[in-house]
Amino acid sequence: MTTRRLALFAVMTTLALAACGGESDPPPQGGAVTGDVTVLAAASLTESFTRIGEDFEAANPGVRVVFSFAGSSALANQIDQGAPADVFASASPANMTTVVDAGNGDGDPRVFVRNQLVIAVPDGNPDGVSGLTDLTRPDVKVALCAEQVPCGAAARRVLDAAGVRLTPVTLEQDVKAALSKVRLGEVDAALVYRTDARAADDDVEGVEFPESAGAINDYPIVVLRNAPNKPAARAFVDHVLSGPGQAVLTAAGFQAP
């Protein structure tokens, strides 16, 4: 009888110790994230965020980043109409404000980069454009972004501040569309971000002009309230704000906030 009791006690003790040991075990992978993370981002972030997404996936093998790039105003409207997404990165605080004011942000947006306008012209600058006043010449066709788009709002600010009045031949819904008009030879110049002109490689030159310093755009980013994958969304935002993420952005021509 004594032997059976001792054996039973030994078994119960072993089970109790195992249970205690299980409670103290660290969680597997220490916070690794998995699944899809959907990022809605301003068109001007296309090249940089594509690279950042690849780096983020490499650091988190269980994650797939799905991007949708467009004008910030269009993306803000999609979010406010219920489009499923995890992260929003805007090219201006104004479009971010519409999302946050509608209650669709999770936490406060954070500015992660800034961007500045240049005059995009074809390689070689055949029309000799050197500043804003050259855009008013009758022989120079100009593309602008629509004013509800951040690059269009910035263009309007610099043109008004400089007292320059011009009539564009087209108003585009995002900066990539405005830049494409120059690349295709449909216009002679366009006001676009410095980063987009740089990304166009040998097709386009970016002409700097001093008035652009008065209309630098802040780019905020936020995890969305109804994000289907909030852990991965937060990890992606952290990566954008990290040293490696910032290095990709500054190499593309963005300015630190």
C-alpha cells in the first residue's frame, strides 16, 4: 500500500512540475508575424515601398505584403467607404486627416518622410526650362496633378506664392500619371515630386526651383482601425520607421521628417 501511494505521489508531482514548466516556456518565435498585410500607399511611394515590402517579407518569412498605390485622396475615400486594408501611407496630412476624423485610424499617424516638388522635363531639357516662369511660355505644355491630390495641392501653393499663373493642358489623378505625360512626350514639363523624377532614370530630368521649399509635403502613416492583420500592420509601420526602412526612403530622394 505504501509503495502504491509513493508511486501515485511521484506521478502527480511529475505532472504538476510539467504543468508549471509549460507556463514558464517562452512563446514560439517571440512575436513573429504571419499572413497578408494590405498597404494602401501614395503613388509616389511605389518604388520605395516595393523595396521596403521585399525587405519586410525577407525578415518575416510568414508575411506577404500586398500594395495598392494611387493618389492619396482616392485611397482615403476607399478607406472611408470600408475598403479592407491594414495600413495607410499618405502623401499629405490633409488626406490622412479625413481618415482619422472618420474614426478609421488606430492610434496617431506618424510622419515618416517629406517630399519636395521639381519640374520634370524630358532628358536633355530641350525647351530650356529653368524655373516656374518658363512654364507660362505658350510653347511649353504643362501637366499638373489635380488639386485634391497632394502633388496638385503643393503645386497650387508654390504657383500662388510665386504669383505664377499657368493653364495646364491636363490635370492628373496622381503624380505617376503626370510624370508619364512627360515620359510619353505628351507634355513638355510637369510638376512632380523629386523622388518620382529620380525614379524615372534617364527618361526625365528634375529641374529644382527655390519656390518648392515653401510647399514640402509631410507623409504620415497609420495602422487602420479595422485592419484584418494588426500585428503585421504594426510590424510593417515599425519597419518603415526603422533605420533600414528610412535608408531606402532617403536613398530614393525623400527627406527625413
